[in-house]
Amino acid sequence: MARTHKTAHIKAAMAEKERLAKESRRDDIARVQDARTRFERAQALKTVQRSHPRGYRRWKREKSTENTSEERPGDAEAQEDEDENVAESAGVEAKNGSDSADVSEEDVAQIPVAEEPSGRQRQGKGPFQIPRMRI
């Protein structure tokens, strides 16, 4: 009895989380479409990047490879380098607004929602971050 109740509770929580994620994605789509200026569109895209980081990188990668018709044997290494470059330059592109004109509702809808980190993971302290010194 207890396990059935627990399972039902977990499934309900997962369904609620998925519903909230879809609602968030829908709101992000609306912000991108309602943006009137490049600045507003860039801000909306930056919000999408922050709220769906993994999906945004995957979407960007798919968007960049749509134009290529053939893959060469050495492309796997080049793709890894591109993935790193896309991750580093995603913020710069959103700031410039260069990719904001070709974003459609379907593109943003395809961006999957990233899972939230568990409580055990440290947030904001990457291995390469240097702590600030007080003067």
C-alpha cells in the first residue's frame, strides 16, 4: 500500500514538473515572438539559453548542421571543437542578436528542458572559477 501511494505521488510530481516545463517553454516562445527590437529579442533568447541550456546547445548544433549535406570522416573531431565553441560563444551571439531573426516557434519548442541540479551538487563553483579577493 505504501509503495503504491509513493509511486503515485512521484508520478504526479513528475507530471507537474513536465507541465511547468512546457508552460515555461511556451512563455519563452511568446517572449521571443513578441520582441519588437533586437535588444528585446536578444534578452528573450538569453532567457531561453539560461532556462534550457542543454537543449539550446543541441538546437544550435542541429541548426548549424542543417546546411551540410555530407559528413567527412574527420568531422567527429571538428564537431567536438564546434560544441565547445558554441558553448563559449552562445552568450556573445545572444548579446549581438545575430541569431534572433531566424528563430521560429518550432525551433524554440524543440529545445528540451534541462533537469535541475540535485541539492548535493555545488552551484556556481566550477573548477576554473577563482574566488574573489576582498581588498
